Amino acid sequence: MSDQVTTAALEEKQKLRKHFGRFDMFFFLICTLVGLDTLGAVSSVGPQAFTWLAVLGAFFFVPYALLTAELGSSFPAEGGAYVWVRLAFGRLAAAVTSVFYWLSNPIWLGGSLTLLAMTTFSEFFVNLDHHSDLWKYLFGIVFVWFAVWASILSFGIGKWVSTIGGWVRIALLSFFTISVIVYAIDHGVHGVGAGGFAPTWGVFAAAVPVLLFNYVGFELPNAAGEEMKDPERDVPVTVTRAAIGTLLLYGAPILAILLVLPQSQVTSVGGFIDAMKTVFTVYGGDVVTGAGGTVTPTLHGVGLVLGDLAAVGFMLALASSATTWMMGADRAQAVAGFDGAAPRWFGIFSKRWGTPIAVNLMSGATATIVMVLALVLTNGNGAKYFGAVLGLAISTTTVSYLLVFPALVRLRYTYADVPRPYRVPFGTLGAWAVSIVTTAWALFAVVGLVYPGFGTSDPDKALPKGFRRLEFELTQIVPLAVLVGLGLLFYVLGRPTRERFVSVADPLATPSAS
């Protein structure tokens, strides 16, 4: 196998270091896949959330894991998904895909993650709504730039943020689930009838995009593919282990939320926070049941201490999600820079840290702008802010996979001679099956995000609270169109880099420092 590689790629890869082992990859994946910010959004659709969680687990998550295990172990080049799309469909397609993959993260960080961190801080510590708006902006800036700072650090240092974040998730979700059991023994639960789990199209259309967003991220460690110690062996193993852990860490808390809170009280923004406060009253606190079955928890004593610790852990988990995704997606965009699919300066890695500082800083600036604009344009309407920005973050992320998933089949034919330490079972038929299934889910999710209520009798009921149809469509379609245009522009600006090629026998083994 031979290929044309830019001289810039050879130059920048000399700055990489191999310090990403199996232990690091596992917790990196747990931190990537288990996003606590959407637990409330998923639970808000009711008991069917658990049904569809299981369905997507079997028919999307597992095929996606198999697909990534093959691509990640067979094509472990720096850049991950960018490189897979570039090898399969060319640099132009990869340039557009990379922009979506990259910019979805600062949109997510500056939007739903920052709002949820603000909400948690206000709920457990100091209510920011009772103070000047300046404090909200200061909190948001600190939260955003902590993630940026952590992503700038050498992977050898920064990977510990995701490792700590992974342990925090496991501890927090496990303790929460145990607390639900204790709470149920003392107070009983609201209960969910068997009929509540019966699937319906309306809930399916609403839940699938958020659930799919929860389940993506298997390929992210491969963005640092040439910083891995042994990707051929480690990728399939860690993908398998992380898949099992993710299913357990999602299923138990979502079921617990549904059992503890009445559905009318489970909101996208505060569902998990409210559930935590409610169950922690068993350690010290009171629950007052009001009209309509709503519950109002008040913590004190040991319950208050545990609640505060859980709140800190929750905010740390949110920050580590942002850091992990930024570390991966920013690397993919930086590789596009030195590969000629974006401006050359995007692809400059720090000699000291081995990280793409320019792209990291642009991510931070974008996240800050998103945060400020969203707060200003929504006049502090948190629910409206959360729904719109979360929807945009999910749609931009999902669009980026529309070419990643079909790359498996394409590379089976065009790079058939590449050794594959792991193959999707059942040969070519199996490869086609997992590519088609995962692509179909992603396409359905994109349609459902851009046009909520697709296929239902009253689609406007599916709109986020506070939005009219045209207003919401503009919040989705305009940014998506801008990102396509940006990807095309980046490709044009990368032309000088593309004009400086060298031939290599194996583009997946270009030299990098060890």
C-alpha cells in the first residue's frame, strides 16, 4: 500500500509521543461514552426511555463497537475518524466531516454542559439567578477554560483528567443507584407499570437522537492513534470492556430516575440533579410531596454533605467529558490541518506538549462565544437555552458520522491488503451489515433533530419548549449550512499544504517519535 503524504505531516508527527496504554484508553472511553448531561433529557421521555436504551444498545451500540474495533486496530493513524474518511472518500469529504466532528464539541461545551454545571452549582451551593448576570458569565468562562487548559496539557498529563473523570462517573452512578435502593426501602417508589415501557413511534422519534448521542465516541481515542502504545491489541479489548461498562452505567441510573421522580417533574436540565437530591434525603433530609405528585427535597446533615460531594463530582464529570472530547476532536482537526484539508496553522503541534494548541484555543474561543450568545439571546431562559443548544450539539455530532460508518465497507475493498488484527464477524456480509445499520440510525437521528416530531400526527408537540417551528428550524439548519461552507473553505485554504507531497510505502506508519 502506498499513498501521498504531506511534508507537513511528517514534520508534525515527529512531535508525538507514545504514552497511551490500555488502562488509559478504557477510562478515556468511559469518560467519552458516559455523558451525564443527557440523563435528564433521556429520562424526561418516560419509561420508554429504558426500552429504547436497550434497543439501541443491541442494534446500534454493539454494531458500532464492532465497526470501531476493526477500523481502530487496522488503521491506527493519528487523526482517527478523519483519516478513515480521507482514505475511504478523499480529503474533501474528510475536510467537511472533520469540521462537524470538531466544532460540535465547543458548541456542546459552551451550551448544554456549561448550563448544566451552572444549574448544579446554583442548586447545591450559590444560586446564580439571585446575583448579577456577571457571575453566570464568570462561572461559564472558568468552566470552559478549565477544559481548554486540560486539553492543552501533554497527553501524558491530560489523560489523567479523563481517568479521574471515569472513576468519578463509576463512583457517582454506583452510589446513586445504591441510594435509590435504600430510598425505595424507606419511602417506596412511584412505580412504573409494565405498559409504560411499551414502545410508541412518538417517543421513539424523540428519544433516538439523544440516545444515539449518548452512545457515540468509540473512535475518539484513535484521534491519538500514533500516541497509543499498542493499538492493534488494545483497541478491540478496550472497546469491548467500555461497551459493557457503558450499558451498565447508563441503564441503572435512568431506571432509578424513572422510579424516584414523577415523569412530570423530570426535566432535560435538572432531572438527574433533582433525583440525586431526592434519594440523598435518606441520609439526612425531608421530601415534601405537593400538588400533582411533585416532590421537593431538602437536604441537611449527612445528606447535605453527601449531596454537595455528589454535586462536585457531577460538575467534574461534565468538565472531564468536555476535556476528553476536546482532546480527541481537536487532534482530528489538527491532522486535517497538516494533511491539507484545513489551513496549515491548524495542524501545528506544540514541541513541548505534543498537543494542537492553536485548535485548542479556537475551541475555547468558540465555546465562550456560544455560551455568551446563548445566554444573551434567550434572556436567561435556561430550559429553552438547553434544548436548542443540546439539539444543535447532537445534530452536528451525528452528521459527522454519516461518512465514518460507511468507511468500513469502503476500506474493506480499497485497502483489502491492510492487516486487520480484528475483523467484524461474518466477513464482507458482516461489514456491510454493521455499516448499513449504524448509518441508518445516524441518518434517522439527523432527520429527527432537524425536524422534531418527524412522522408523528402533531410534529409541533415535539418542539423544545418555547420554540415555534420556523424559529427552531433556523437554529438547526443555518448552523449546519455554515459548517458545510466552513469545511469547503478549509479545504480550499489547505491547498498550499496539499501541494507538498511525498510518497510513502505505508501512510499508516509514517515516522513519529517514540
